[in-house]
Amino acid sequence: MDKEGRLLAEGPEKSLNKIGHALHKFYPVFNSVTFSDKVKDVVKSMTNMAEPTIIQSMVIFKHPKVGGEGEDSD
């Protein structure tokens, strides 16, 4: 948003970049995936963690030209 509160992105649908925190705690679908044995097995295979623990969950949208590298590019 600019100083006057107007959206800088091309419309509201491109302005949304994150949804929620602790989705794994409040929504059954996120909870079932987050705490599944399959997810734990993947994390264990990629790290030295004996018992992986979730500390945060959210959905992050990556729209072209919004945020990070390429923000000002055409």
C-alpha cells in the first residue's frame, strides 16, 4: 500500500500475500497433513531431527512482480 492506503498491486487478488498463522492448530485439514507420518518421514530423511516439530504454518502466495527479487521489473 502507498502512503494514502491505495493498493500497489494490480487489484486486490494480487495484494494478498499470506493467510494465517498456526493453520495446523486451527484447521483439521492442515493438522492432518502437518502431523502425518509421511511428512515426518520426509523431514527426518532430510535432516538430523529425531522428532520434527512444527512451529508455524501459513499459506504464502508468490505473485509475479510482487515482493522480493524482480519487484520493480517488467
